[in-house]
Amino acid sequence: MKITLRKVGKTPLDFDVKSDEITFKGYLQYHSGKLILLHADLSGSVKTECNRCGEEFDLSVDEKVEFFISDGIYEGNDNIELDIVESFDSLADLDELLISEIELIKSDYHCCTNCN
């Protein structure tokens, strides 16, 4: 699902994206300048490998995700505490953002129930 960033206003724009067994549900809202706030819940399960024994297992996911999307290169000097993702085509590709959030979770250190 791709959303044109210029169409995102002060009224939250809801979205709901699914991939395998993960749901990415939330909203986009204009913040200031070129910045759009993405606030979402990531829930479901993802297959990953145990870092101790190497066996594949289902990892339960229930996280809040919040960051800014910049329409173009972000050049602000603000003291913003959230991450900023830059979009160079004025689109928010929510499927791609979901995939990158899943990969970020999988890259962390995880142990299966047998190794815990």
C-alpha cells in the first residue's frame, strides 16, 4: 500500500497492512514542514531462528512503532527524538516499511523456549 505524502493532513489517515502473520495498523498524520508522523501497532508472530541452538521458532510480536517520514531529504535542526525515514518519491510505501520493521525485529537476539 502506497500513500502520497502530500495528501496526509492534520486529520489522521488510518492504514492496515498485513504480511504473513503480522499486522501493521495505525495512522499517518502531518506534523510540520516535510514531516509526517507514523504511529502504528505491530502484532502477530514471525518465524525467526534461536540465537543459541539455531532452531526456527515463532516469535510473538506486539510492539508500538513511531517515527517520522520526511518528504525528501530531512535538513532540519530540530531536536526530534524519533527516527526519520526519508522518502525520495513523495510516497510512503507501507508494505516496505512493514518488511523493514520485521527484519529489524528478526535481527535482534532471540532465544526459543528450550534455550530460555
